[in-house]
Amino acid sequence: MKNRKRMAHFVMSFLLSFFMVVNYSAPYVVLAQDELADVPQPDSATDTSDETEPVLSEPAVAADEESESNALDSSNADLEEDPTALMPPEATASTETAKPLEEDAQQLTRVYVSATSGDDQNDGRTPESAVKSLEQGLKLLTSGGEVYITGAFDLSQPVSIPANVHVVAYENTTMSTTSNINGLTLSSGSTLSTINGAALTMTGFKYAIVVNEGAILQDGNYVMGDVTRGIYLLGSIQGSSRAGLL
């Protein structure tokens, strides 16, 4: 009986002590929360905790890599079909215009000059589209070639024939001056001839034809009238004999 009373007394004492502890500790808990409420909180505008970069999942990364690979394969395929696809527009244009210029230079190896019926606005490719002056005919030959001449030329200054150019009088041709100048001067590597029985008549010149060293005067009909000296020869005469010179 005494033991039961002691037990009951102990239980009551324990419950009373527990109630007092809980009852007195509650204000301190509330006070702690109030103190936390007074602490300045970070500004939401400067909070960067949520600004972390998203992490792509492995399937998404794989999909991007596959898409990029497909794009490269497509570009390579287009480049194989059209090698100029990646070239700048101006580079493509220059390659397109280069071919016609090269073809013109290759085709224009003979120019026709007619002092009687020619026009320096013509292209000089045929007797019908002949240019008028020897100077223009020589300009049209960019890499040497033949200049076929005909008609009556009135020269006010000497005409120098550059290397790799062959002047041919294919029809009767006359050259004259009133300025007491030299007529045709053949540079080294150039040639002068007449064909088809045509004659080249030179009148009024100091030296009608100057043949420099390395130049060739081929056999032909060369008529000298009222000149100081017909031919000044430093180069060579090519043909059967000098009898062809009139």
C-alpha cells in the first residue's frame, strides 16, 4: 500500500515537473522566433541562388550533337556538289569573267588593219571588221601574233613593231609621210613580209624600214620612193635571195 502511494506520488511529481518545464520553455521559443523576424533577409532582387544554369540531360545533349553532325554532313555534301558555294561573291564573279578574257587572248592572234576602210572601233578579227591604224592593231595583240595590213597609211610618227609580232602586207599597201621621219622599225624578234604578190611602197621617209639586230625582213616586194635610205639593216634578210627586194 505504501509502495503504491509512493509510486503515485512519484508520478504526480514527474508530471508536475514536466508541465512546468514545457510551460516555462514556450516563451523562450516564441522569443527566438521574434528575434529571427528582426534579422534582415536577403533582397529577392539580388538573390542569385535560383539563377544556376540548367543542366541538360544526356538525351538532350546527344540530340544536339546529332543535329550538329547532320548539319555538317549536309554542308559537306553541298560543297562537293558546288565547290564555289563557300567562295565570296566577288571571287566567284572573277572566276566566271576570267574565262572569256583568256579565250579572247588565245583567239586574237591575228589582227586586220585597213588604212582605207578600217575603223579603230572595230575588233580587227576579220578583213571586214579591220581597224584603221597600225597603233590600234598592235594594241589588240596582247601576246604577239600577226598584223595583216592593207590600204594607204599616212604616218605622222614612226611605228615600232614589238617582239613576237609579224607584220604582213597581204594586199598592196602604201606608207607615206611629209615629216621626214623613219617609217617602220622592227624590234628584235619581229618580222616583216609581203604575200600574194602584194607590194609595200614606202615614200618620203628618212629611213623607210629599220631592221634592228634580231629582227627579220623576209623576201617580198618592197618599193622605195623618195626616201633618204630605203632599208637600214642590222638584223637579217630571210628568203631565197636579196633579189626579192625592189
